[in-house]
Amino acid sequence: MEFIYLIAAGIAVLTGLGAGIGIGIATGRTSEAVARQPEASGKIMTTFFLGIALAEATAIYGFVVAILVIVKQAS
């Protein structure tokens, strides 16, 4: 029954996969947007960095949950 904690931790770490895919898609679309409208690059980049921060936050939350699950299992 102790392996359930490891499975839960593994699933929690998978949030990093989703964040990586999301950031990759956002980077590609941002490059396209700047190429089409270079004069709006400042506004585009601001929105881009905000989106990256939110996507990365979900990955960090998943990592923290995985660590908490493993610590809970160890105790």
C-alpha cells in the first residue's frame, strides 16, 4: 500500500509536462506575433511573460505537492 504515495507523487510531477508544453506553444505564438507586428512587441512580451509565470506556477505547485506526498510517506 506504500507504493500509492509514489504513484501520487509521480502524477503530481506530471504538471511540469503540461507547463512545458504550454510554454513551448506560447513561445512559438509569441514569435509569430512579434514577426507580424514588431511595433507591438513590448505589449506582446509583457503578456507572454505573465502567461509563462502562471504556467510555471502550476509546475511548481505540482512539484511541491509531490515533495509533500513523499515526505508524508516517509513519516
